[in-house]
Amino acid sequence: MKKLLVGALALLALTACNQDNKSEALQQEAMQFGSNIPALNLRMANNAFEANDAIGISMTGDATATNVEYKTTAGGATATFAPATTGLTFAEGQTVNFVSYYPYSASATTDLAIDLSNAQTDVLYSNNLTGIKTPKDATGANHVLQFTHKLALVSFTMAGLPAGTTIASAQLEGIVTTSSMKIADGTLTNGTKTATQQLQLAAGTFAPTIVIPATNSNAKLVITLSDGKSYSYTFANLALQSGKNHKFNVSLASNALTVDEINGQISDWDVVDGDDIIVNPDDNGGTEPEPNPNPEPAGENVYNVDLTQTARTLPLSDDFAKGGKDYDPFALPGWLNKALVGTRDFQKRSYGGVHYAQASAYKSTDPVNKCVLITPRLQMTAGSSYTVELTYSSGHTNGATLTVQQLDKDGALVKTLEVINDSTSPRGYGNQHYKKSYAIAGSAEAGYIAILYEASQEPLHTTTYQVEALTVK
């Protein structure tokens, strides 16, 4: 079975004509399903399904069906799924629910077996369609199955390879590689044994790899170069979470391997935060980690915000026109504008009377750029509801992300509100003035809102984001 790596996949429920036969009161033709393809995937050629890709759909409620196979009738960026044999039908007046999964397995009547030991498979699951009474919704539109990733993703980038060398092989040793998913509710039950899983490579460098979401003690990353030398690093606790992308920057310098676990995001996978890890060479040309004498505690101040600030009362609605001179670093009283990786930070800019804080890695000489813009310390009450509103535009969109985060009174991450990966203006600036709104709950008597920009030169992800307003009320 081939792999599928996509974001929040939508299957549009298309229905054939319903013969008005009140005596039978049944749809006489089976339902069909369609799909629109997001931009990033591992498995599909040219961002499209291939003919005969298959999903399994089950129906519960007043009418039932188990693990009905649907296949694409033709490939393409917009594909149609039709029943492989007998399709789903239900009677007028009945109420039904649908669950669906990918990839289809004829034996998955109750559970789907998952084994990543020797093959890559992206497992997707949808259970959002409940209480369905008609083939289409109240507006006449097709029903939509919203899929989520059930497994985890690891993404490694490599820097500092000796001239003329490439990565010959890479693997994670001592990790969980098997699991099973319950079709009824999508829960995973992992295997108890660990094994070695090969990391995906493309043209001598890393490619994203799907892994089982599990907590792996003493998992080891082993990299072998084309010159025959090997390097390794042992994770004390490699926690891989369902639906999340774990991104690592791996650097080789002075015969030492550095593994930098950073905020990462590819396509629509969620973000995971991490730490810096340094590995020193051993006697045989490989590397093993030195013990960390000062492990960072939980609840760390992830961006080193000023915890001594007097918390400002809400609402927060600062005027970005007061953020300094154009082409200077953006600066407002109490706000933190900080370059985390590379030299780029948020710059004050204006155009057409609109003032904004701009983040861009266009023509950056740094392989990776990462910067953050954080509000002043804000007065909040634990459990109380607040609204965060963001206005932004984008330009030359090609994969860089803008992440909206809630931090607690100690500067620790409370919640990732959204990872924005805009793709609307690949050849210029849209000046879209997009407006986003997020409902949050106060975690303590104070907190912060952070806007994190992440970009890279390889692959080329340098989207420009223009933050025009950030309010909290």
C-alpha cells in the first residue's frame, strides 16, 4: 500500500439522483465522494491522487455498513471516489453517521493494523459527519469529511556535510514501529516491542518520515555518510505525538554532530517545541551524547520574555504606526522582537497608509531564520475567556510559517492557536488584510501572545508576512 501525506483532507460527499419512490424510500444510486488535494504530500505525484486509491467508509445509526471500499475513478488534484462494488445508501427519514480512514484494508472491520518497520503509510481518520439526514447539507452543498493525521512526522535537515559527501543512510533505533487504530473512534494502541526504522532520504539528504506516535526512551539517531563515517545521538526521551511534526536541524562541524530540535511545521501538521542538543564525537568516528547536567524544567520561559513587567490591563490594541521608523526593527513599548535563529527579526514597514511588522527571509544569508514578536505582559484571570485578533497580509508565499501562540505568566507555551502557512500570493503581494480570531482561556493572572516566524533557504521557504494588528480583549 502506498503512502499518503496530506493535511486536513476534505472528502466532498456527492450524491446521485434520489428516485422519489416512497414505497422503498431508498437512495437508488450509491453515494460518491470527492476530494481536494492540499499542497504537500509524500505519496502522490504532482499533488494528485492516483487512480484506484482506496479509502474505507463505515456508516452507523439507523442504517449501518462496515468498511465499505471506495476508490478514485481517476487521478487528479480533484478526485472522485466511487464504490469499489456496492456503495452506501440509506433511507429517507433515517439518520446516519460516517467514519472513514485511509489506507483501505479489507480486514479492517474493527481495527486497522499499522506497521512502519519496512514501509511508509500515512494513516488518516475522519469522524466529523454525525447526525446526517440528507445526502446534502441544508445549503445543498456536499457533506465534507475532515481527515486528521493519526501518526507523527519527523523532519530532519542536514548542514555541514564534508565536501563531496552525502547521507548514505539514516535510521532511528529503538522506537515503536507498530500500532493499531480502532475504526470506531480512531484511537491508537501501540505495540510493545521496539525496532529500527529507516529515515526517508532523497538525493542524499533527508526527506520527511512518518513514525508511530509514542514515547521512546533512549532512541538513537544514526547517520552514515557516503565516506563511511557514522555519527549517532541518543535521545533520553523522544516523545512523538499524534498529528504533530517534529523538526530537527542536524549540523556536522569539527567532527561533532549537533542536533537542534526546533519548532517545526510542514504543510498542515501541527507544531512541536524542543530543545538544543549538542553531541560530541566518540573514539570510533561516531558520536554519543554527553549527559545534560542542567535539564530544562517543564514550564520553561521559551523566549525569555521579561517576567518582571507590570502586566497591562486589557484590551490591548497598540497602534503599529508607532512601531518605529520604516526599515528599522519593529519596536513598541513592552513588546519583544527577537531573532531566535539567524539574524532576521520583525521590521517596521508601511505601505499605502498601512503600518505593519514585517518578517521575511527573502535573500537571507542564513540557512534558517526564526524570529518572534511577543506582546507585553497582559493581565488575565485563570479560566476567563479572551479573544485574540490578528490582521496580516502575505507575499511571495512559498512555505514559511507564522505561528500564533499563547504563553502563560512564566513565558511557557500554553497552546498553539494556529500555524499559518499561506499560499495565496506566490508571485507578489496580495495585501489581503486577513483577519483571524482565536478564543483563549486565561491560564493564570497574566500571560503573553507570541507570533513566531519560521523560514529556511533549503528548502526555499521565505514567505513574507506583514502583521498589521494584534489585539487581545
